[in-house]
Amino acid sequence: MGRAFEYRKATKFARWDKMAKAFSKAGRQITIAVKQSGPDPDTNILLRRAIQNAKAVQMPKDRIQAAIKKASDKDTSNFDTVVYEGMAPHGVALVVETATDNTTRTVANVRSYFRKKGGTLGQSGMHDFIFDRMGVFYLLPADIPDLEEFELEYIDHGLERVEKNTVEEQEFVQAFVAFEDFGKMQEALEKNEIKVEKSELERIPNHLKKIENDEQLDEVLALIDLMEQDDDVTNVFHNLE
């Protein structure tokens, strides 16, 4: 009984911890969007995306509104987005996106994570040839019954490819567009009332690094996990196969 209780307690804590991190990330997306283009989602496409993603992680409506209100206060909306690039152990490329109100703290933390786990912090732009920055829209398969027809309809709005994939145990149709076509695609989907479950600006690797040794793989994953635990880190992208 005791072990079962402790297991349930640990599982519940892990679930709440994951939810708290998701809410924190969503709140920072809202803050950055408001800071860049204002608090009105009708005129701020980045804020519409941030609200959409907040709803996707079940962030309550009152917390979303509170985040928008807080971000509208110039004294509290001082987050900057900073990207760090480096190498994990065994030749795996990492790109770390952050949203921070203290860049000195953030760079010190990111550098320490690389050092502790056998990686190295590099220079900005060093991985531009490895990752393609793209917009990815996550749609429900039931709303896109014919992938070929969808592709033909949205190719003029920047659609580069469409795929059906399982992400975090849920099946999605993923629509990929170039970074600069993100807004155009989102507006087209909204106009045609295609529901977007979430949308992300992702860095898609065009070259993957394969690691056969389980011990080496664990070392790479340990660094990625450590990065993702930092409250300032919003995304970690890698080219691990």
C-alpha cells in the first residue's frame, strides 16, 4: 500500500510539474506576443497563436486573460527572446530558444548546462545549415479527410508539405510552411474555419545524427532534459535521429 501510494503521489507530482511548465511557456509566449504587437488578438496574429497554444495545454481562460493584462503593463513585459546554439556530446547539434528578463542569468545557466553534460556553447548562426525554421500547424485528421486536396488548396498560401503524424500520443495532420509564410497560412486557415489545435515556429533538422551506443544516447538526452527544466528555456531543438 505504501509503495503504491508513493507511486501515485510521484506520478501526480510529475503531471502537475509538466502542466506548470506548459503554463509557464504559454504565458511567456503571450508576453512576447503582446510586447511585439499589442494586446488585441484581432490585430495581433502572434497573440492569436499564443492564445491558441495556451488553450491546447488546457490553460484556463482567466489565466490567459491575466497573462495578457500583465503583459500589457510595460513594467512587467520586459522579456527578450534569445537563441543559443551549441554541441551536445557525440556531435549532436542543439538550438536553445529562451524568453528571459535577465540575459546574464540565462546565458550563464545555458553555458553551465553544456559544460556539466559534456557539450559546448557555440556561436549564433552556427547551425543555420542544419535546421530549417518553419511554421507547423497541428490540425485534426477528421477536419482534413483528403491530404492531397488540402495540399492543392493551400499551396498558394505557403504550404510546403503536409503529413499525418502521431505527436505525444495524439494523431495530427501537420502542415509545414516557410517561416515567412506563417502569418499567411494562419489567416487562410482562419478564413476557411479550419480549427488549429496548436501552431509552432519550429527548427526542423535537415541532417540527422545517429547514435548507436545507448550510453552515449543517454548522455545527449540528459543535456536536453537539463535544458528543458530551466524556466527561461522555451524550446530545445536537436538533430538526434
